[in-house]
Amino acid sequence: MKKVGLGIAVVFALVLLGGFVLNQLGDVAKAAQVGDCARISGALDNPKYQALDCASEKANVKIAKILPWNEDKCPSGGMDYSTYTGDSTFCLMPNFVEGACYGQDSETGIARVECTTKDSVKVAKVVSGKTEGVACGDARAAVFPEPAVTFCLERGDKQQ
């Protein structure tokens, strides 16, 4: 199996922080639905949630599940979900697009970048409805159980 570079580890550390809990959700929870996308910015200093169309390049997360505040935990059995908490808890997964590359961003944790960017991560394949890493072959599998999706990741900045 091919070695996966530091870039992928850095992106996962920034995006998939299981303890990423923000307390500024307010009225957003009343309108949000599973499958909606958003941009979370200012994660460490002053977190902001901005609802966006999933096709937007700025939408960095997708709502996988909405839980009553502090009652349940996000699904387990794959990658850790990030969480955004207010009146409800949103279990968030990356809004990765097949063929796109991502890198670290000080404001949002992750952002879409050119694949030539140092330590970028390319989403080689998105497999919906399955949680099997074998679908990725030699690429790194990032599996989310609910909704079932597997992201196949490889270095974006590798020489072609």
C-alpha cells in the first residue's frame, strides 16, 4: 500500500476533530436539515456557521446527522465527525468533491486549493452508500457510516 503523506494527516487533524464543539448555533438549528452544507470559520477564536449550497467551493462541511443537544453521540465505526453544538448538535463530515484538492486554512481548518499546493490532499473518488475502504485500492480511505460514504484520498501535490 502506498504511503500517505503528511498532508493527508494534517487535513484530517484540522477537519475531523471529534472534539470540535462550538456553542454559537442559535436559530440555525431550526432551519438546518441533514444533507445541508455550510462553511464553518473562525473555529478557534469566534466560530461562525454560514449555510451554503453544497456546490459552493466555500462549503467545507455537510450535516450528516442532527441530534438533540447533549443527548446522543455522532455515529461511530469510521472517521470521527466534527460537531457544532447549540440548541442541537450537528454531526459534520467534510463536503469533499471528487477530483478536488484540499489544504489547511487558518480561518476554516480546510479549504479547496490547487492540487499543486504543497501537502494538499486530492479526493480521488467518492463512494456513496458504502463504508468499505477496499473501494479505494491503494488510496487512503476516509469512511463515514451515516450517511454511508467513503472518500478515497491521495496526495494532491505528488508528481504525476
